[in-house]
Amino acid sequence: MIYSTKELRKSHFFIYTLLFFLPAIALARPPSVPISINDDIKEQSGKLEDKSLSYQVQIEQSGEVQSAQIEAYLIYQNSEVFEQKRQRVSREKLSRENAKEANIKLQLDKPGVYLLEVLVKGELDEDNGFSDDMHRYVLVDQDGRYRIISPKQFVSEQRKTREERFHNALQKNPDSPDLRLLNESTLKLTPADVRKVKSFEGISKLTARPVGPSGATLKFIEQKSDQAWSPEDPLSISGRLVFNDFDGVSRPLVNVSVNIYDEDVGFDDHLGTVSTDWNGNWSFSVNNDDGWLADGRDIYYTFKLENTRIRVQDCDGIDSTYRWQSATHDNLSEGTVLNFGTETGSTNRNSMQVWNSLNLAWNGAVNLGERDPGFVDSCYPEDGGSLWSRFWEEIDINSADNNGPDIITHEYGHAIMYYAYGSDNPSPGGAHSFGDNAQNASLSWSEGWGTGFMLALRPDGRYNWNEGDTGQSIENFSDAGNRDGNRNEGRVAAAINDMIDAPNDNNGGSLDRGRDEVDDDNSGTRVNLSSLLNDTLWGSWHTDFEDFWASLSGELSGSVLGNANEIMFYNYMDVPEPLSCVATKVTALESKSPDQTLDGLRRFRDHALKDFNGGQQLINSYYRNSPELAWLLIKNSELRKDTMRIVQLFSDFGFAMTNNQRFRKLANTRRPLVSDEMATLIRNVISRIEKEASEELRQDMSQLEPILNKVAGLDVRALQAKMADTKAKHPKMHRKQLQQSTFNPTSQKAAENDEVKGVIKQYIPPFDSE
């Protein structure tokens, strides 16, 4: 038998074997808190006394706090009501010295399902706080018997009930599978509820491609999407999907996949797939061909938390994506305009809150980071806390973290790093906190990136475990025990945040916040998230944040570089000179507009070379030899001027590639990109450099002549076709693609040359670091 990944996940034999033979698999978790709730409590059951019970919560304390309290809330799960009331049932202060347990009295006046939310939160000092929470479902029957189970168990039992109901019905009538038995129902909103829905404002909004029925569903339907249209479709179908968020605000449900069906006597027909827009709306047109002896189509739809970029599933089965199904509208007549109205999922509503956080994270990565990271999977609710799992390649989200968009976005940042680094991550994983003063530098980089990425999308300067807690200040991060920023995730996150955010700050006289005489003062010269994500992180490899800075600094110039350099120093980072692109910087000094020349050259690198193996190898050859090349160019002004002519050609081409009008104009000339005269100049420059080059540089330059022979004489269209053919032959390098800080021995020595350092300083406005 062939097992799917999720089936193997549930196999005890597989898990035991995995644990025995493999070392610990690193997992990226959120920062730990000084007081937490023990979430390992197993199922409890009994009988109510006077419609109430006492529930004991275990509390673990690992650090000192200024104050703390524990709160509990009950939400009666009514699938027929959109806005479910959250009732606080207890609140008490916790001892700062010895918080071990709390007893919560629950009053359960009627049978049904209750969601219990337990929250511990507190203050560390006047500027920093924390929180931790836990969810449990309380099930009460008509006789007053109760069970208290985890959300994971609750979802699992729901799923098993639906699947057993479906398969029992299927055995009785195998020719007419009733898919409704597998799906939860939608809920129609009242007009009053619809009026409360608030639209998304102030963000750029992207639409992801929807996905159709899963493989498991396809076995029980007829796929008719290619036949369900005509030149004039007489049926117009539409609807709107919304959800109630954790803050009580109703919002559109964006980018979910909607599948439209025609209910039939046998297998239902799948008619097509659409996605919801940023107002939650969807629409579809279809013909009214319901088959022989039928009287108009019988339309219903399902929606699920999945598209081609994200998915939320309960991970308790093969086809475990959250999905709901509408009522059916029978026997539609020609010309019907069917509007299902505004609806939501009647159950598992927290999953829609998780979806919203993931959708906003993807939207922000693409809009601000200018990089689509591709498909990122997630499981909710999971036991054991939220984390990015490298093994399963998914974000596991703790049941109570539907109220933690910072946590979800942070973990999405881990997924981005994982895929940016070719399905790898430098972090060793493990427990960590903002107060760790000597973290593993790779761990600090990975965790600091996750928080820094989150703050680029949610720019309030704080890491909140739950919305509404005080959270950890990152904008004014302070740590008395740390003076090595590269080994503390808070300082890494603070440096990233300072580069990106608008507010300026300084240490306010406290060395615990940052170095004296320098500050974050770059509101007019901020670093874009795209510079960090698309230009530097993606397709590279960095062992720690200072290694990342060595790459990032090569992407920046002028006052942007100068102020970012000061921010690094302010946050207790070692700040080496940016050497990765020093050779082109030496050459660009011959230009009237050095920054513009370098910008065009970077565009050529990113759009012509970076996306295929041969181009990546050529880029890395340049990086490892850049300081040595810089030194050779500094010593020879004529060689430098000739090199500038070559650099300017490819810089201009870089600008043309990123401007459609300029590119078309260049392509229509049909002139060779590299003319015979330019090819002769390039060969001459190569020959002159090789005479004084190290053996390593000569060996790397030997690959240039064959490349030039193939490129010379090709016009833009021919070159474009050849590069496309080359890129299609093999996938990109799997990992560690670009290595901006790996130098050959001669380049390493040249990097210490005062004249080379002097060129670098011309690109960095000075600041007083004394």
C-alpha cells in the first residue's frame, strides 16, 4: 500500500522509527514567555453539580514579572448565530513569586458545546509585557455529563463523525454519494450583521488563483467545468463570504476558493471554480443544461480555505482542508440571477481568522517584499504550540493563536526564509526568548528575521503573543545583558525594524537600548522590505544576521546605506565594510551617476542572470573575486575606464529590461547587444586583467570567453530566446545559490587594502561611531 504524507504522520510505527533513527528535527517556535499555561492537560470528564464545574489550570513560571493575572472566557458555540458572545467567567491576580495553578469555576446552564479560553498575561516592566493562552472545548449532554477536550481532539471527532455518516450512506446508495454529509454548512447573515462588515483599507490587494475539488472529492463527482458554459450563459450566480474576527470585527473572507456544483440524482456535477475578492464577493455564469428529463439546474456551492498560495487544514486526514457547503437552489429557470447573499462558515470559525492572517502575510510579502514565496501550508489547531516545521513544510498553529496574528506572520516569515534558502534554514531551532543574551547566532538571525518581517507588515513596533497584550517592544528594544546584537533575536529584529520603519529613535540615555552617539534616523531614507527579501534573502544563504548584512550592504548605496550602517552599529552589530560589490563600485566612480549605474547593473543581475544556474554561477564568480578585481582596477585608470564602458552597456540593458517601452524599442532595432567592437573591448579587458590576476581569478575568468562567443552578435530577441531555453533545461540551484561574502584568498587580502576600503567609504556617508 502507498501511504500519503498525512497518513504516515498518523502511523505510530512511522513516528517511533523516525524518533529512533533521526536526530532532532529543528523546529522554529515563537519566543517563550516567563509565565505560561501547561497545555498538556488530557481529557477530563464527569457530571455537573448545580450546572457548574471547577477546572484546574496548571501554570509554569520561568522568569520574574512585575505583575500577572489569569482570565477565563466562555463562548457558547451556536452554529445558527453569526456573532457569538464571549463571556468572561473569571479574573484573578497571580503571585509574582509563585504562580502554580488556578481554579476556574464554569457555569454551564444548557447542554451543547462551549469554547473555554484561558489567558495569562502580565507586565515585565513599564514598556514590556507578555501573554500565553489555552483553548479547551467543554461538551455538555442533556443529562449534565461533560467532557473537556483539546481543540485538536474536538476537530478530529467532528471529522470522524462526518466521514462515518458519509460512508454509511454511501454503502446504502453507492451510485448517489451525498457530499453534504462530508461538509459543514454555511450560515446566512442577517441584514443587521451584513451592515457591520468592514472592508479592508489602506493596503494593496492581490488575488490568488483558486483551486478546484480535491482528489478525494473528485472520486464522488462528475467534472463538468469544461462543458458548463455556452455563448450565452442564462444563469448568473453570486455570493459573498465574510467572517467574524477575533477582535469582534466582521470582515470579508478574501481569496478563498469557491466551487459551484449542480446537485444530481447520481454524482453531482462540478461546474467551475472562482475565488472571493477583497470584499468577499464571488460570481459565476453557467448554462442551464441539467441533462435529460431535468428541469433546470440545482445549484449549491462549497468554499474552502485553500488557494494556490496558502491553505488551512486540520491535518487529521487525507482531505482535511476546512470546507463548508451552502443550501441548494432547485430547478432554476432560464435567466435566473441567483444571489446566495452574505454567508459564513457555521462551524470552526477560528480557522477563518487564521486564514485571514495568512492571506495578509502572503499579500504583504508580494506587495512590500516584491517576492511571491509560493505555496505555504498550515495546520490548525495543533497541539504543542505554533511553529514552522521543516520536516512537514507547514506552519503548525496552536489552537489559541487564532488571536495571535503576530505569531502567525512571524511563522510565515520562517517559511519564507526556508524557501528563500532552497528548502533549508541555518537555525538549529529549539526554545528561545527575547531575554537570551548569548543565543546561537544562526538562531538569532532566523528568529529576528521572523519578527522583523512581521513588523514590516504589522508596523506597531511590538511583538504581541495575543492581540491586546502589552507585548515585547522591538522599536525600543532594551536588554541589559547583551552587547553583541548578532546573538540576540530582539536586537536583530530591532535592526530590521529600524531600517524599515518610519519612526526615528535613539537610546534615550540608556546603553541597554543601543550605542551612544548613534541612532535610528532614517525616516527619509528607509530600506524597503523588497531590498531585504527579494534582493538579498531570496536565492542566497546566510549563517547569521551580520552575514546577511554583508550581502544587503552591497544592494544599498548613498544615504540609504549610510543610515542603515548606523542602525546596525546602534543595535550593537559589528559592521564590516560592504565588500560584495566593491569592484563595480570602483568602476562606477568613473560614471557621472554612480548610484544609477549600479542600480542598472543590479537590475541586469536580477532579471537576466539570477534565475538560472549558469547565471548564478557567474554572479558567484564575481562575488568571490570582487575585492581583488577592485584592487586591480584602482591601480590602472585606463583599465578602469575601459571596464566602465562594459559596465555601462549592461547597466543600460538592465534598465531596458525593466521598462517595457525601452525594451521594445531596443528589441526593434535588431542590433546586437554586444557588438563586434564591444566584444573586442571585453576580450582585451579580460586579457589585461588575467596578466596580473591570481590563479583563482584566472580560473574563474576562463569561463567568460565561451560565454562571450555565444552572446556576441545576438540581438535582444535572439538572446532572450536563448536564455529562456537555457533556464528551461534544469531547475534552479537547490540551495545556497548566491554567496556574496565568500572570497578567494587574494580577494580576502585585497579587502584589507586601505585604498579598497577608501572606495567603499565614498559610498557610505560618514557617521560618528566613537
